[in-house]
Amino acid sequence: MTELDLNGNPGGRIPPAILSGYNCLEPLRSYLRNRDLGAPVALRDVKLMILGNGQIGKTLLRLRAP
């Protein structure tokens, strides 16, 4: 991933200054790297939206996912 735009997205506990701007990927990585997380938390579910032209294999990706 090279760019991330979360401008206007509610960030929960992440300071709005981190999420503002066109590309907040590096500031967000730095923020997450530097804060004290304590015990790691496993993410079990992730929502992913796949966009693209028709007939290029979006559904095939979904069907092959474990």
C-alpha cells in the first residue's frame, strides 16, 4: 500500500491530525508504531470492498478466499 486517504473518516482514538490530509499512511504507521499497544489483539473479521470493471475476476477472488 502506498497511499491512504481517511480524511473525514471517524478515527476513534486516533487523533484527527493524523488522519487529515490526502495521504495519511506514513503518519498513521508512525503513530501506531510509537504508541503503547499493550497485548496484541487478533483481528478476526475484516471488511474489504473490491471495486473494478466487470468481468475481471472480483467474484473469483471472493470465492477463493478461505
